[in-house]
Amino acid sequence: MKAAIFYFSESGNTEKVAIAIYERLEKAGYEVTPVRFQDLDDLPAAADGVDLFAAGFPTFFGYPPKFVSDALKSLRRVRGTDAIVFTTYGGITAGDSLYEAASTLAKKGYRILGGLKIEGNDDYPQGRELKINMGRPDEDDLRAAARFVDKILEAKAAGHSLDPAALASHTQFFVENRGKPRRRVVGRIRRPIEGKIEFNPKQCIFCVTCIQSCPTRSIRKGDRTPEFSWKCIDGVRCYQCVRVCPGKAFTVSYPRPVGEYPELTALYADSPEEKRRRYIVAGEQDRGR
């Protein structure tokens, strides 16, 4: 049996879950091929002829990153290949990310077996300052990922599958905005909290750490200091450059005080009940914890 795991990991959270899934599948006897987003050219060959395909990504503003969705849309059509989706999020909301990714795969002919959402540390600048979800995903989270794989394999053996709608968020904000233009919905989330990245060339020591760590390859090397792409790919502003710069050449200015971050995100935050829907598996009425 063969499986492929395609994933994008901005800060390492999603990669930890991808590794947990990889190890559990390998223990179950699967030959598993991992494909990082940075190795996107390898995806078509890795996905061909597999018995199980997995796609993982961090949730950005309630949805998969656009470039991840585009990668899934680029997959060749299949006839009934089983698939799972998984996401990590900073503890505020996983939104409709699983639903959106599963819907894209279903349109390509994949049979959806289930979805997994795991809380990670909040890597948004305000979340880091407030130390939200520090230490996540933890061992309990990774054990949940392993249990998810066990249940998925049971569902696969039984021939079960589910409609992607089963993975849709129950959070009222996403229920009310489902089907509306994505840019408008995401804009409502982003505007009050998204900080502006500022670059001070005098602080730059030209170590190119930012270039090497940028997950979307938005930073290019200039003659003396990095040429920073202020409009990051697909509008994704992950702040990785700010976090890793040893010279502190990158800083962030916030639209509102950091302390207001929890209040500003409350509009679309998942309830405790929604967070307990850690995984949803075909053929099961209960939600995994």
C-alpha cells in the first residue's frame, strides 16, 4: 500500500503533525512519500497511483493558503482514490479550511475519509507576544493525530467516505459567510489585526536568513541588502522574516493595541465545542477528541 503526504508548514506546527501521520501510516505497513510545498514539482509523480493521499497546511484566516489550494487544484484527476486533509491553527479558528481543501480534492475525484485539525502555538505577532497556545502542538495533540490515522484506516477498510460538507465549521461567522466572496470574508478578519512589516536596511547584516526561511519565497537577494517583497505571495503575511532576523531589521506595527487581540478575534473564534471536533472520520457519528 502506498500513501503520499503533501504539506506546507510555515512555522513547523503542520510538519509535526505530518510526521505523526507519516509514522503511523508507516507502522501500518504503508510506503509513504512526503512532499513539502517547497518541493511542489515532485507532487504529481508522488500522488500518482497511491492508495491514500493526505494534504496538510496551516489555517490562514479561516481557510487554506491560496497557493496550497492552487496546488491541490493542479492535481491530476483520479477515480476514487482515498484522501484525508489536516490543518493546524493558532487556537482561534480553523474556520472552513478542512471543508475547502476536501471540496477541492473531491472535485478531482478523491473520496474523502476525514479531516483533522490540531491547535498549534499562535505565530501571529500579537499571539506570540501574548503567548497564546505556547508549546502546541504537544504530545497529546500528536497522539490525537495518530488516533485519527487509525480511525481513517478503519474507515478505508470498511469502504466509508464522507461529503466534504461534514468538515464545514459550525462557527457562526463561517456559517453566515459560506459561499460569499473569499476576499471579502478574509478582509473582515485581517483588517483589524494584520500588522505592517517594516524593513530597516541599517539593521540588516546581510545574513540572508530571511531568504532561506521564507516559506513562500517572497524575499530575493539584492546587491547589498535583501529586496523584500512587501506584497507577499497571495497576500500571505506570515511574519517568519520578523521572527528569524538576527539583526532585527524587520519589525511590525499593529493597527490596534496588542492587548485587544483576543477581543478583535472573538467575532470568528471557535467555541470550545467546535475545538473539540478535533477530527471527523467517515462512518462515525462522534467527533474525535
